[in-house]
Amino acid sequence: MKVCKFGGTSVASAEQIKKVAAIIKQDASRKIVVVSAPGKRSDDDVKVTDLLICLAEAALAQEKVDRELAAVVNRYAEIAAGLGLDHQIVQVIESDLRDRLTHSRENRDLFVDQLKASGEDNNAKLIAAYFSSVGLEAEYVNPKEAGLVVSDEPGRARALPEAYENLSHLRGKKGIVVFPGFFGYTPDGVMMTFARGGSDITGSILAAAVEAELYENFTDVDSVYAANPKVVDRPAEIKRMTYREMRELSYAGFSVFHDEALMPAFRHSVPVCIKNTNNPSAEGTLIVAEREYSNSPVSGIAADGGFSTIYVRKYLMNRELGFGRRLLQILEDEHISFEHTPSGIDDLSVIVRSHQLTPEKEARIISRCRKELLVDDVHIEHHFAMVVLVGEGMHNTLGLSARATAAISRVGANIEMINQGSSEVSLVFGIHEEDTEKVLKELYKEFFSSSAVVEA
Ligand code: ASP
């Protein structure tokens, strides 16, 4: 059996949902269907999840919410009309939203989560109704009843280990299960959403729980590309990659698959296939535990901005027991997680996502480093990007870093940091944000132009 997840653009309109039904009809093994909330119908459109966040915020600000509520309800009304469904389903959705608006606002995050989660929840109900109307035996299944238990972290919940056991019974269910993505419930029954884009995570958890033969993740591109198609002209398609490669690439900016979504599939050895709802006959990208090496040691190049560096220097740091722990403790106290920690004998840089910092936090970090760690120098710099070369077997390829650094220097960009040590499948370069596009283009040329592939 297969678990299929359809992302926001795949369920953004009646026309798209008809394609989803055709895909499900075409293969009887597609038994569990996880859906997102309606996403963007065009580049300048707004996702229903974002409309719901606006609705929640207006309600929290004690404003009138008629306009925001109508914006959400109208999206469903348009979809329901396009699918030929009775208007009653729209009334059900509207009263569900009104009900959610009456929930306690004491904990703002929980209130926002309530509304955010309704995007997928109501879409799943609507899609199940449509499936039934076109002769598919389908049933909406609620994550609470099914046992998708998650941690108590609004907006960034994680599945608890017992969720897998709880959900495994879905394998034996008759007909097609239509399951809303993006949220679960704490053991106390409180609704929590995953991180944004988290319907991928729900799909992966279900695929792992029912031990699916395949987890198909339907989106709006034919495959995962070797570099961002918005920057590189017609990049190569990746046909097959390993979990580790996908994990590194999605961490570093490939938005086609959520980086948290890989773990459940990986741990339960469920292969993942990224496919296109608008072109389902395209083969897609298959993500598996192992792959044969292709001509190129590099399978993809990702780049992501928005990083800051906390740099500290202290003479004889290498001899000081517990220095790193104490520095990281300061960051932990500020609720900051770190991404990389390149170090020298007397220097250590901690690279973090900039959105976690505020001027107040920075001032506290600097002052504690001076007072408690007695450092010789500490400063924080912003506007860095991380460019990541990813590929199995890359580390055994002679001269690869030399080629990469030569390519970066050709475009006049300075390398601020290199991290090759810890991961076997990636090589990370820290550069200034403004150099990102030209570096990405040049690295792509270096490793993917036809002459590069033949040479490698
Ligand atoms: N609808 C949610 C979001 O926009 C989750 C998802 O689509 O995966 O973040």
C-alpha cells in the first residue's frame, strides 16, 4: 500500500482536487491520502493557512473578523462549487471556524494553532466528500481518533513515539483514508500544529506507522532539481537520492520536502517519491537508503541565507575544560539553537539562524561571554548564507573541495567558513549573503556542466 500526500498547490482549487481524485483512482494501492490546506493558485495568491493566521491575529487584537472569516470561507465555497458539492459542506466549515473562534485566547499560540489546523482539517473533510461523490470509497479520519499524539509545542510539535503504534491500525481500514496534514493532539487532547509546511511530516509518520511500501509526496514540480530553478537555468533533475542527501538539501533550502519529514520514513525504511500532481506520469525523484553512484559526486547544491555568526576568541581555549559547554549554555538560556560550530585552537564560531536573535539577546550574550567566559574577543555578525554541496561519496572524491573553492573565488566571493568534517555527505561554505546567487551559479557550472560530469 502507498501513502500519498498532496501539498497546498495540489489542493488549491477544484480543478486541482479533480486531478488528485484521478491520481487516486488510477492506482488501487493508494490507500491513505494526506492533504494540505488549499495553497496558492498563482504566485500572487495567498495560502489558506496564511488567511487563517490573519483571522486568528485579528481575533486576538479584538478586531471585527468578518472580512478575514469571509476570505477563508470563500475559498472553500469556490472549491465546493467547482466540485459540484452541496453548499451544506461550506456551512459546516463556516460553523467549525466560528466555533474555533470561541476557544480560549488565554494562550495565544494555542489559539492560533486551533485556527491554523482548520485549514487542513476542513480540506480533508471536503476532499473526502468529493471522493465519495465520484465513487471512491473514502472516509475522513481525525488525527485525534486515529492516535496522532504529539509533543506540547504549539507551532512546532513533534510526533511522540507511541503515535506510530496508535496509527498502525489504519493499514487495515477499508476504503481510502483521507487524513488532514499538519497537526496532532497532545496526550491531554490539546491540538498542536507541526512547523510550517508540516503536512509532509504527517504523511511520513503515517507511511512509517502503516509500513507503507511507498510514500508518495505530490507537489508541483516533476522532480527534485540539483539546484534552485529560480537561480540556475534548467537544472538537472535528480532521479534517485539517499535519505541523507535529501535531508541535507532540505535543511539547506530545498523547500520541496520538509526537512523534519524524512526521519519517520528513514527509520522505518519507507522509500519516498516526490511526484507532480500536474504531471503524474513523470517518474519523479525516489529517495531511498542507498543509491548507485552516478557520474557526478555532487548530487545537489543548496543555498540558504539568514545566518549570523557569534565569534569568540580566547587564548588557550583549547586547554580550558568545559569552555564550549558554557558558551552553548549561554545560547541555550536564550533559547537559541545552533547550526554549525567551526573552531580553531583559540577561536570558536557558533553559526545560528538570525531570526532567533534580537538586539537584547545579542547584548546579553556578549556581556555574559565577557564576564563569565573571560574571552579576549566576542562579536556577532549577520547576513551570512550557507552554500551546501551534497552527495554520497563526495568525501572520497579527490580534489572536490579545491574545485569548489576555486569556483567560489572565480566570482570574487570570500569564504567565511568551511565545514567538511562531520557530515559524510555534505560540504558547507559560509559566504556573505549578497554573493549567494553568483556562487550558486558558478558551483553549478563547475559540477554539472556537461564537461564537469564527464570529468568527474
Ligand atoms: N498548510 C500548512 C502550511 O502552509 C502546512 C502544509 O501545507 O504542509 O504551512
